[in-house]
Amino acid sequence: MGIYNTTPNKATNVMKTHGVDGKEYASVDEFFDDERINIVVHCAHADTRPDHISRAASTGRHVVIEKPISTDAEGTVQIHEAVSKAGVKSVVSCVLRWNPQFETIRALIDDGKLGDLIYAEADYWHPIIKAYPGYPYYMKKQSGGSSFRVAGVHAVDILRWLAGEVVEVASFSTGPIMNKDFEYQPVSVAALRFENGAVGKLSSVIEGETPYIFNCRIFGTTMSVNNNRIHSYKYYPGSLGYWDFPTVKPDSGDVAHHPFVPEMAHFMDCIENDVESHASIYDMVKTMALCFAMDESAAKGGQPVTVKSLV
């Protein structure tokens, strides 16, 4: 195992802290020249991802791609093409797909409990503060992109994964109001029209006075989901309202809270069994296409925009 970081000795200190016996590389070239590396995990700035992931894939390495895939459509397509051409395995770290609350909801949907979709919404509310190590990077247009791309992509992806594909959006953005360091508007909300005609909403708030909050609500014809609460007269006829199912909820923005271990275990299974991840680049380009469509609509003052395929 080895790590390359632009700050000398930082990688070594991280590995020592976690008891990892690994090498710190002096340059990106030295890293990629090491033929012992079979998997590349890219956690650097998103605007560097297209070149680094393309290089990793073209040299036969499987790739773990942090979110967002890229800050723009061109970079997203570049990564998709590189991975596809090389035939390597990929997983994108919209890590809430491995959160137990959403795994439970996914299982209910797969069992047909929801019925037909009527309405669905998700919210990512997590103000970016100066105490975060990546603060300067998150604030810039080039490396952050937009509220939905830099952070709200978690809500975008989980709603896609659970509720299905969105075909049209109408979006508005505002700010910055409190923090003028933002080079883009940090508060965004979008109305959605799903493929089956259902409607919904997505919001991303990364400026404001609030703790981390992640909401996900899905209303179907035979069941409704309100975060970790379920309601269904059909399957639970004696219930008087929503009931809670105990689980690990997405209730913290702390990276240590995120289910990276299950994600990596899943990815290793994909490599060993030669199957594609449900969160591979081939699926995740659809999440990014939805982000780009919402940003396009906001730039046009809320004009409805069709969600177009990137590939």
C-alpha cells in the first residue's frame, strides 16, 4: 500500500496514526510507476480526477472514485470512457448507498412493498465551515463546482437509487449570504419529474446555521418512507401511523461515520467475482447528469431542463 499527497510527510503521518505499513510516494509519476499497485483510490480534488483516474484505468488499475466524479460533464465523460476502454472495475463513493437505513429501504423497494412511486424528496443540509480541512477547495468554482456537485450529490444519488430516474428539472439557487468565500451559489432547490410521471424535490444547503441533516422521503401507492419511518395500511394494517425501524441513520457529516468499510468490501467482491458494482461509473454518470441538469436550470433562472444522458 502507498499514498501520494502534495504535502510532504502528510501521508506518512496518516499511515503511522492508523498503524499502516505503507510507502509515501514523492510524485504522481512515482506512484503510477509502481507496478505493485492494483487499485487506485482517488480522494484528491475533483478537478484532478479526470486525468488521474484515466491514467489509473489505462494502466490496468481498478479505481475507487470519490464524489463528485468530476466538476464538469467533460471530465465525467473522460473518466467513463477511460474505465470502459480499459475494462477495469470501478466504484464511486456516494457512500450512503451502504448506509443501513438506505439498504433497508432499498430491500423494501426490491420486494415490491412501495408500489408505484407518487412523490420523492431528499435534502442535504450541511454548511461548510472554515474548520474543515478542505475549506478553500470547497469554496472555489473550479474545484467545488456547485452546491449539488460538491456535497448535495449525496442526496441526488440516494434519491435516484431509491426512487428511479428523473427526466426533467426546474431549479433555483441563491447566495452566498452569510459566507462570501463561496464562488458559486451554495443553496439550491429543484423540482423534479420522474420517468413514471411522479414528482419530487431535491435540495442542497451548504451555507447556513444548522447541524448536519439528511432527509429522504418516498411516497408510494402501498407504502411510504419518511427517513427511518415506515407507513403502510396494506402490510401493517394495525398501525396508526408511521413506525420507526432501529438502524444506523445518516445523521452525521463526520467522515468516520460513513460506511467506507462496507463499500470497500463490496468493491473487492466485484473484482473477485468479475461483476460491476451498482455504484460503478456506468450508473453514477446518471447521478452527475442530474446534477448538471439542475445547475443548468438554475443558471437559466429556473427554466425547465430535460436531463440528458452524458454518454
